[in-house]
Amino acid sequence: MNIENATPIKVDNATVEFIKGTMGPITTYVFDTSKEGHPMVNAMAGLALLKEDEQLIMINHCPPSGLFPKIQDEFDFAHIELPNGLTQIVFTKKPNAQNTTDFSATSCGGGCG
């Protein structure tokens, strides 16, 4: 992952560090909850930042299956397993999304999946 102009930023309600930079022309936010932090809390905090044509990259120990149903109306997402066994999830905001996601819904009923 090659993030240009990477700068740590303060994200409300986040429990891990977020980085903001660019990947080509796309504003990109990155955070890692693979070793610490609360995946749902940090994902919701990061998703609340996103505008159309921006992306959020999450590194986690597994795909957060409890998160996906909560955000699927407003966000697209894709995940891949990295060579080190971790999972990378890339989130983008859907065009003309209705801004219906409840970003305070940070309880996890899912786990990995």
C-alpha cells in the first residue's frame, strides 16, 4: 500500500491512529486494528469521515462481518487477505448515498466472517 503525503490525523471517537494521505488522486484514510483497538468503533469513526470519491482502508485480523450489514446501504466494501494473514478492507461511499448509517452503532454482533 503506497500512501503519499501520509499524515496522522485526529478522528473523533477513534481508539487507534488514523493516517490521511492520497493514493493517486484519491484521498485515503487508513487505520489498523489488527493488534489493538476496537474494530467496530474505529470503522464507524472512519466511515463518518468519508465523502464520495474518498476511501477508507482498514487493516484487521479478519473481515468484520458484524459491520457489513450496518453499512451496506451507504458504503461499498471489498476485503482481501494479505500475505501476512491479516485482512485489508477498502470502503468507499456509494454515489448519491442517503447518509442513513448510524455511526454510533458500534456494538459487534458478528465477529469474523
